[in-house]
Amino acid sequence: MTGNGWLQIALFFLVLLALTKPLGAYMAKVFAGERTWMRGLLRPLETGIYKVCGIDENGEQHWTRYAGGVLLISVVTLLFTYVLQRIQQWLPLNPQGLGNVGQHLAFNTAASFTTNTNWQSYTPETTMSYLTQMIGLATHNFWSAAVGISVAIAFVRGFARHSVKTLGSFWVDFTRATIYVLLPLSVVGALLLVSQGAIQNFDSYTKATTVEGAVQTIPQGPLASQEAIKMIGTNGGGFTNANSAHPYENPTPFSNFLQMIFIFIIPAGLTYTFGKMVKDTRQGWAIFAAMSVLFFAGVWVTYYFEQAGNPNLTKLGIASAATDTQSGGNMEGKEVRFGIANSALFTTVTTDASCGAVNNAHDSLTPLAGLVPLINIELGEVIFGGVGSGLYGVLMFAVLAVFIAGLMVGRTPEYLGKKIEQKEVKMMMLAVLVLAFTILGFAGAGANLGTVGNSLGNHGPHGFSEVLYAYTSATGNNGSAFGGINGNTPYLDTTLGLAMLSGRFLMLIPLLAAAGSLAQKKLVPVSAGTFPTHGPLFVALLVGVMVIVGALTFFPALSLGPIVEHFLMHAGRLWS
Amino acid sequence: MKQLIIAIRVTLAFTLLTGVLYPLLVTGLAKAVFPHQANGSLIQTNGKTTGSELIGQRFTRPEYFHGRPSAAGSDGYDGLASGGSNLGPTNKALVDRVQADLKKFRDENPTFTGPVPADLLTGSGSGLDPDISPASADAQVTRVAAARGMSPDALRQLVAAHTDGRQFGILGEPRVNVLGLNLALDQAAPFKK
Amino acid sequence: MATTMTPPTADPVTLMPKKGSRARPLFDQTIMKRALKDSFVKLNPRTMMKNPVMFVVEVGAAMTTILAARDIASGAGIAGFTFQITLWLWFTVLFANFAEAMAEGRGKAQADTLRKTKTETTARRLVNGNGKTETVAATELRSGDLVRVETGETIPGDGDVIEGIASVDESAITGESAPVIRESGGDRSAVTGGTKVLSDWIKVKITSNPGETFLDRMIALVEGAERQKTPNEIALNIVIAGLTLVFLLAVVTLHPFAIFSVNASGSGTAPSVTVLISLLVCLIPTTIGGLLSAIGIAGMDRVMQHNVLAMSGKAVEAAGDVNTLLLDKTGTITLGNRQAVEFIPLGSVTEAELADAAQLSSLADETPEGRSIVVLAKQKYNIRGREVAAHEAHFIPFTAQTRMSGVDIDARRIRKGATDSVIEFVHEHGGTAPTELMDVTERISRSGGTPLVVADRERALGVIHLKDVVKGGMRERFQQLRAMGIRTVMITGDNPLTAAAIAAEAGTDDFLAQATPKDKMDLIKKEQAGGRLVAMTGDGTNDAPALAQADVGLAMNTGTMAAKEAGNMVDLDSNPTKLIEVVAIGKQLLMTRGALFTFSIANDIAKYFAILPAMFMTMYPVMGKLNIMGLHSPQSAVLAAVIFNALIIIVLIPLALRGVKYKPMSAAALLRRNLLVYGVGGVIAPFPGIWLIDRLLGLLHLA
């Protein structure tokens, strides 16, 4: 690990910290329907949409109706994208003349983009037409993100409101999230990326004659516009197969820096929005702090083990220590312009959040560095997390932490003035169970199937890690992969698609139910007997609860994957 | 039912907004402000496209600096098959490949001793990495200079001129764009192909 | 509020009172014997099913029993191991049952004692008011019957004294041997079935039907027959059950994962079912699962040991959550008897003249205040109580409406009482109150005293200064309560100035002056509307609505039946400050659950390090690197973890029954301490524990 590497990591964090409050405060205003500086420009668009779609701007919804809205928009858009893929051959904006997408893959992809997973079982350059990319996939980047933000806002309203039955209007939240938050950020983000070299055109692919005389086909397309929202909406579905490792998606170290900021900016901002909404910004910062602790822990482990490199290569005479003129470490699967530090940081960021974009090949990570993304996702992507889903996920853990803390201080647990009782606890445990059951259940069912075994790109414990990573990523709606696995088989396409739907909707509904129950409760005033949820002690407890719940659930599985592989790698054992 | 109608309308309205208007707006702005980048940072030589500044190419001749091993396509650097090798650290294929490349490298660059820079023998995540580290360029200087019949020192100067430091002095890693360097090399010391 | 008993002193540091006469040793011989037997009875799967965690263990134990039988029959080398695991799994279940039985046993023992007092009692029922009585069995008495109870007889049922006065031995109920006075009228009229009249006789109107008497309810309560799970207990149960499911899944899926690994490594075998069951039992929160109901029962028992009868566990739990404590001033905060300390004459009246009038008016006043006036007059001016029979003396008793008392003697009309009432009296007789009167009364009030104005017809004679005496140690207790986040409100009938001064002296956070029962009710409702939980004590019939409204209503045993029925707890010692102890017990109850839960889960980390390497070493020998405890063989590692898991239940039984130590401090400080002890401690403790058991197993050649 180098000084410069840590300097870049520190710079990243400081910029994130600086952006959290302004964006968070802005979002708090947007979702309260208050005046912001963007309003003059965008308000006509907002009211226009309400009119066209028949949305009542003041139509407050009970949690069941709110959840109904979430499910309906998801089903409708899922079908839309599925159908679009199945008929793209006959539609315009397909200069390469790409064929229709098969049914398993089309289901997997539709589920993937609807659930904000953006797992890609296909090679985009040779599978998806420009039209499909634009209106079938890029659109979901906005929608799934807007759904996530809306649910998070509704969940926070459960705490912020009291003695009411409603959580706000899903359609209004959805519209505002898209118009006031995602679109403006994306336009600015896309242009910044273009300035660094990201492409944005509707040209057909370029045929270049290389210096040595070969023909190289260079893909083109409306990439930057999709790239920006892919990051800002923590979607992660690349325009190209190599995703953010591709020089057109992520041309320079600065574009890389921007992309990582884009991933974290809304989740970080939402912690402040949360604090604003519950009228105690310290609560938001406490959540931010707990996330930061786990973030740095993840970065440290990934960076440390990636820089340490692969002893089996070092043995051959490959430089593993960093010098001023080369980065050393485990460079397999990494770009020179990013080196070890930025790759390790990106890997941590993209799996802390439910983004899943990658700027290096996760499958080629050293075992314990590869353990970090697995754990990050298995914790429920609550380290900043997905847009919205990170906040409601971490609040779920906060409720559990408060429950334990409440018992330990001899009081019925309360969080933000709301008593945590049977119903909330039940819903929280349900969410924890869904995560564990989907990941372990599917991985357990598939681990020894021939069809899965044939899809593996690596063998031994690393092969097991590939299976585990696939279901972890799908359930966590992350979308990154140990890319050696070929996910495009009927079995994997289908089961991974189901895992994504389960990980998204079976988590989201209990959480909305809990929010509905919380909103109806009376507010309990704070006293010295109330355990304060904004101090370092709570931060430590929250981190402890997240790590222990996650670790206890997944440690046995992880020990048969990355952990044992680490020992075996050092023992020099290889698999062919 | 009322919600379903809203859902369908919202889908259509937002498809138009985020799927059509948004990319068109970005394309318009991008082409106006950054036309070169928006169109792929393509390099034209004598009216022909030789590639993109950002996309690596395959170099095998001793007169050229070589890029990194590429897993994109069967020959590497296939623009339609971006991606890494996805070989795990305990995969024998990885160790075998590095071992073979190492032998090839040692054969091609007999004067170079010591540990080989990691990036030169490992594949990138995109398979299209346009860059190598300055150390990797330096490791090839003797061979290229000999092949082109130019002095290693002059070549080192050229390499240095084509070495990008960290962006803004802090971001990323120092690197050498292989295509850019090789094109400059062809201009500075042309050789007969 | 009148209380006749001196409150037991409390340990000022811990807030926990010294235990009353009901305390029995933690491991009482007879209770233990019965508990041992019950632990086996409770193995019935239908009983076990109520506790999901221990039921999983039982199912696991049953499965390994079959496996052990198979191994032994086939003479497999593994038989010894399987047999030992089976044995310890059954022990795990039995230990948990034992803990529960121990907790129940204490209640049952108590109930047995109570039942002895419920032996056949006969009653002398009055027949149709003609003075005649008939002898009937106590169990035949119905609500509304009238009975006569004489010296040496047992009162046959709950009721109110409607005639007579008697000293009653209530030790059967309260455990307190000093007799109490029960008389008709007022707030000391309630008698309880099973208590004994020591002298005199009383006529009692029975207020309860057979099977519904206080004694019946008490027996049911201490026996735990009516025990329902409390809200927090249910919530915790959900978490525990959820975690059990998670671990079940983690262990079940470990099987295919292990098969994959065996194929990948080309060596070793997948872990046996016995080992998987062992892992599962070690991971699921058996410590808290096994002790949870024992903690709840023991908590109720602890309340009982403090001579408080809680009608439900929910009430005890609610006590731990209380935000606002309403305390009656008299008897709770102050000693209850205000004393006259000064006579302040007005105008031309001499002090002696005032003292004389004051004494006269108080001769028939049996209240402590009245007596203290007589005594002060005697001490200061040597005025003796005199024979008033010679005069035409007519004593006017104090009523809540007139708020005055006094005497009409000859032509004199002497009154003493509340300032405004007496001034009105003076006005009625054509007089005016001197201006300095208000100055004097206000000065007294501000100092926390009570001014008692004395007047004779139109003349205002002066003011008696009554002073309240605040009990020792109250200020410190309120400070502790404040640290716990509990606000204390003093309720008093005094005027605001007096109330403020006493509240300041005693250190309560707030006060409610000139409180009527309605004011009290309003205050409770207001607090509850703000989301606060309110606790209060009361004994009078007019307290009943407020007692019912409050989240925790502690009724005094000396109080009326109405009060006792309205509240959700009855203090048999009739000591209002007991409320503070009940709060502490409520908190302790939750804390014990929280602490053991955290400890239970924290233990899992060490168990992973014991069992996982043992499981995986056959396929991947490098997994031995995770064997950081250096356990000597895979079998002994698994066995050691299972044994530790079983023994820890036994080790923690005393903690579960006694409750974790509670010191009043802020929630943050409390959490820090408990997290350190039970969280961090829970992570560390099993490492040496398992290591030690592993060594012993090695020494004994058991594995």
C-alpha cells in the first residue's frame, strides 16, 4: 500500500463528506415538496407529468397502497423490457442488426434491471440494440433508483411522522426522485464523463485498421448518458461487457474518481436527508459514521491483499511491491490507469453500494480481497448501499441494534421516539431471513448441479466462490460478478432472476409494512433513560450488529470459499 | 386498477423522458461541447481510422512497444469482446499463462533482468487497456531501440514525453499510452514494415 | 394517605430494597428436588414446542440418539463420539428445563405456603339483620354476605369492615407479623380472607365470590398459572426464532457446500449428521432460549419477594419503562405528620391567647397535626388540655368541603384551617382579615410550611405554622431516578407555594398542588398523551380511577378493595416508595434478557473457531490454521463446544434467577457497561472455556 494510494482514498472520502450535506438537504426539501433552486426550471415538467399520468399530488397512501404502486410500476416495466428484448430485431436503432434475445436471458435481464441489480448474463456489444439499451435498460436505471429512493423516503416517514396511517404518495415520490434528483445529476455527470472521453453518439461501430495492420472493430453508441445514471442510480449495468474497466466507459483516473463519487453520492446524501426528516441531523451523521467505519475496513482489507499480490506469480519473478513507475500487486484484471489503490477502492465502493459496476475483474481478485465484496453484499449492502435501499437496509439494522440496546438498558426499545415492538421486530427479522434464505438456499441447491458446474470458469474453492458470489450478487441486487461463471444458461438465468426478485421485493414489502406500523405510533419523548442513538456508542453497536449478524450467517459458506482459498494459495495449490 | 393505469402511463411518460429525451439532450450537448470525445477519441492517419486514443491495440513486432496480455477475443484487443481473463488466483491456467508470457518476454528482452513489472504480464479487466506502466515501457526500451536502430537514450526521452503522470498530480497511476507512443515512434524513427 | 408501617430501608446505592420475609435461598433443597423431576417431565415434545430453540435441540438430540444406537449396534469406531454428543445434547435440554423448573419451583413453594392458610375456614354469617348468625363454610360465602369475626377467628373472605374495630394479623398475606388495625369507614376498612383477628370483633361485608378472593388470585399469580408472555419477551422470542432459522439454514446448506468441497479437493468426507447437529445446537441461541422463561418467572418472583403482588408480567415490564412517577407527598415524600412549630398572632392578639384558642380547637383533633398543636401549646405556654365537658362544647370535624375544623364552645366559634376558608368564615361573621395575615401565610407557605389560620368568629387570631418533615434520603433517590430518565411529580393537596417549597426540599422534578382526584387523572392523561408511561401509588377509593388509568398502578394493601382492584400491583407492605423498587426490578428483568441474549450470540464466534476447522480439515487440511485454540482433535473440538454450550446454561442459572446487577445510571452508561461485560465478555469467555474442556476430554481419553 502506498502513501499516494491512501491519499486518493482519503480525498475520495473527503469529497463525499463535503457533498453529503448539500445534496441531503436538497433531497429533504424535494421530498417535502418545498421550494428548491431547481424548481423554477423543473416544476412545469413535474406538474405536466402529474397531469398526463393522472397522479394526485396530495394523494397520501397507506403503506399497502404505497407498496402496491412499487409493485405495479415494477411489474409493468419488467414486462415492457422483456417484450422489447424479444422483438428488438424488428425495431429501429439497431445499426448492427442484432437478433432478438432468448427468453431465459430476456427474463434474467428484465428482472435484473427492474430490481436495480443490473447483473448482465450477456455481452452488451453483441446482444443489445441501441434502442434496447436506451429505452429498455437505461430507463430502468432511473426507475429502479427512483423506486429505491421513494421506498427509503417512505420508510423514513415512518419515523418522522406520528399517529398517522399514510406514508406519502409513491407516484409523487417517484416523479420527484426522477425529475429533481436523478435527471439533473445525470445530465451533469454524463457531460463530465464525456469530457474525459466517454462516448456519446448514435454511430455504427467503427472499423479501424490498426498500426500493425489488423482490423479492430470499436463499438460506439449513446454510452455516457447511460454511464452517468448507471453510477448515480447504483445500477452498475455496463454499456460494454468490461463495464467500468472499459476505456470508453471509464477513460481516466478522474472519470474513475467521478464514478465512485456518483455511486456514493445519493446514498450518503440520504443519510443527511434522513437526519433532516427526523429533525435531528446527528441521527443521520451517526448512520453515516457507522457506514464509514465499515467502508474503511473494507477498503483496507481489499487494498492490503491486492497489493500483497499473488504469491504464485511473485514466485515466478513478477514484481509485487509498488514502485514509483509501476503499481505492483495483483494486476490481473486491473487497468494500469487505475492501479491497485483505485481498483481496490472501486471494488469496495461498488459492493458497499448495490452498484455492481466494476473497474476491475472481481474474479481475479486475491481470495481475501474477493471476500470483501461478498461480505459487503451479504451484510445487505448497507455501507452507504444502493440508492434508497442502503438507507432502509441500514435502518433495519439500526432497529435491531436499538432492540438489543433497549433490552440491555432495561427499557422497551425505542428509536427516534418510536417504540420498537413485535411488529417491527418481526418485519426486520423477515428481511434478514429473506437475504439469508435466498443466498444460501439457491447456492446450496445449485452448488452440486452439473449445469452449474459446467458454467464455472474456475475450480476448487474459487469455483465455489463463483457460485456463492453469483447468488449473493443477485439477491443483494448488486450485479457485479465473479465473471468467470457463465450465467447465461436456462438454470442460472432463471434462478438468478428469481433471486433478484426475492432480494428486492421480499425485503421491501416487510420494510414498508414496518414503516406503516411506525407511522401510526405515538412519539415517545426523549429522557435520560432513552438510549441515545447519535453517539459513538450507538455507532459501535450498529457496526457490531451488522458484522455479527452477517458474519454468523455466512461464515461457514465463506470459509469454504475465499478463506480456505487464501490458505491454499499460500500453500501453492492450484486447480486446472 | 386506478394504480395500474397510473403505472402504465408513468412507464410511457418516463420512457419518453429518460429513454429518449435524456440521451438526446446529452448527445446534443456532448457533440456540441466535446465532439472529439463524444465520437470516440478516434485517431485518423492519412484519412483512415487507425484506432482510438483510449482503446488498446495488439502489438507483436519487436519494433513496437507491446501492451499487456489481453483476454478480449481469441487474439486479444477485440473491440467487441471486452473483458478480463476472469482467472482466479489459484487457477493453474493463470500461472501457466504468466509463465509462458514470462518466458517469451525473457526471450524477447534478454538484457532485462530482475522482477518484471506486474502489469506487463497480467491481463487487464477490459482487455483493451491502452496503457502500460512506465516501468513496463522501460523494460522494452533496449529491444525496441535495437530493432529500430536508435539509441536507447533517445528512445527513453520519447517514452518520457509520452508518459502521463497522475491526473492533477494525485489521481490514478503514471502510465504510457502504447498506441500513442508507437505512433510517435513511427514518426520519429520510421522503419520499413 | 395513612400508612401504619415503617417502610423497610433500602440500600441507597443499588436502589434495590433489602428482601422481605419472603426471601428464600436461591438453591433451596426442596425446590431443587422438585425441579430435577420436572426437568424430565418437561421433555414432552408438546411442552417443548412452546420454546422453538430448545425444541430444535430436542429434535437434534432425538436424531443423534438414533444415530448413536446405530453406531453402537454396528460397532462403529465413531460410536463413542456419537454417544457422548447425544448425551450432552440431552443434557442441554434438561439444563434448560431445570432452569425453568427452578424458577417455577420458587413460586410453587410460595403457593403451597399460601394454600396452607386457606384451610377449611368456617364463617358466622348474619341472617337477615336480626343479629343471629349461622355457621357456614367460608367457600359458601357470596359477595354481599355479612359475617361477624371475633377474637382468634380467621376472616373467611375479602371484604370491608362495616362495624367495629379490631387488630388483625395479616402475616399470612404480607409476611409482616406486626398486627394492623382494621376499622369501619375510611381507608382502613378492607380486610383480606385468611387473615386473623387478634382482638375485638368486626362485622364484615364480603366483597368477593369463592375462587375470586385475593388469596386465590395471589396463589394463581405466584404459581405462574396465569403467566402470559410479556410484549418484549415475545419480540425477543421472534428474534431468537428468526436467528434459529438462519442458523438452521446455514447448517443445512453447509452439507451441499461441503460435498462441493470434497469433490474440489479430491479428499476427505462431508461432515456427519452428528457433527452438523452439534454445530447447529452450538450456534442457535440456546443460552437465552433455555433461560428466557426462567428469567421472566424469576422476575415476577423477585417482585413477590419485595412483597409486591404484580397482576401481570406486563405490568412489571411496564414499570421498567416508566417516564413519570406520581408520588403522593404525604407518607411517601414526607413523614406524613406535619408538626406545629410556631404560633404567629395577628394584631393585638397575644401569642398565648392564640395558643390557647388553637389548643382548644384541636382537642378533639386526632390527626398528627392536631396533636402536635396541643403539644406545642403545652410546651411553649404550659397550657394543659382541659376538661371541656363542663362547657357546651361541640367539635366541628374537618371536611374536604369546608377545609376547616374547630370547636363551638359556649359562645365562641373557634375555627382553624386553610387560609381562604377561614377568611371566608371571618367575613361571614362580619369581620375582616387584617392585611398582615396574607403576608404571614405567604411567608410560611414559601418556606414550605403550611399556614393554619385560627379565627374566633369575626376575629382572625393568628396563624399556626405547620411544618412538613421530608424523609431522609429522598433527594438522593430522586436524583437516581432522574439519572434513569424518570421524572418525579409530587402530588399534594397543599397550596402551590407550600408545594413548591417541599418539592424543592425533597428534590422532585415537578409538583401538582391543590390536587383533586380529577386533577390527578388529568395529569396522568396529559402525560400519556405525550407518549409517557405513568406510575402512581394510591390507596383510597377515589384513587381507583387514576390507578386504573396509570400504566403502573401500585395499590397499598391497607387501601380499599376498589383501589386494590384498580391497580395492577398491590404492595403488601403498603409502602409507597416501593414503586421505585418496582421500576428497578422491571428494568432488571429486561436487562437480564438483553444481557443473556447478547452473551448467547457473542459465544457463537468461538464456537465457529472450534467446530469449522474440525469439520473441514478432512477435505482441506490447511483449515487447521483456523484452529486457533489448538484443540487436539476434530472430535474433541466438536464435543468441547457442545459441552461448553450445555454447561453455560447451568452456570448462568443463578444470573437468570437473580437478574443482572442494576445500578441507576444513564442509559448510555448502562449500555456501555453491559456491552462490555456481556458482549465483549461473551466473545472472549468461550475460548478458554472450550479449550479447558478440550484438555479435560484429552486427559480423560474421552475424545
